[in-house]
Amino acid sequence: MTISVSVNAGPLLDIGARIEAAARMGWPTNEISARLLAKVRLGFRNSTDPYGQKWAPIQPRWRNRRRVPGQPLLDTGRLRNSI
């Protein structure tokens, strides 16, 4: 069995660069980080990306194997809990 995953990390890298630039200018980076964390957690709760786009639906071949039916990326919760 082969599983392939593709990730567009561009937006995340852009956010990281903006936070670093804000820190250099003396902005309250703890507040910025807290807001980003809240946005990511909300995304997991609503199954959406940081821009509000719904995650792709679960493919039919995986539906019967899931512990949390109907919610992508929440099979074990390890990814969500790693943030």
C-alpha cells in the first residue's frame, strides 16, 4: 500500500516570516501566537483551513476504518494535539 500526502506549506511559512518580522519590530508576538493557535484549533473543530475553506471530504475507502466518522484529520487526534 502506498500513501501519498501533499502539503502546501507556503501560507504557513509566510505566517512564520510575518511573526518573526513583528517580533523584530517589538510587536506583542505572544498575543499573535495565541490568536494563531486559536485559529488553528477552531479549524480542527470546524474542519476548515485557516482561511475558512472546508477540508476535503473523507474518501469512501477510508470511511469504515475511522474512529471519528465524518471528520478528516481527527482519526487519533495526534495531529490536533501536537499543536
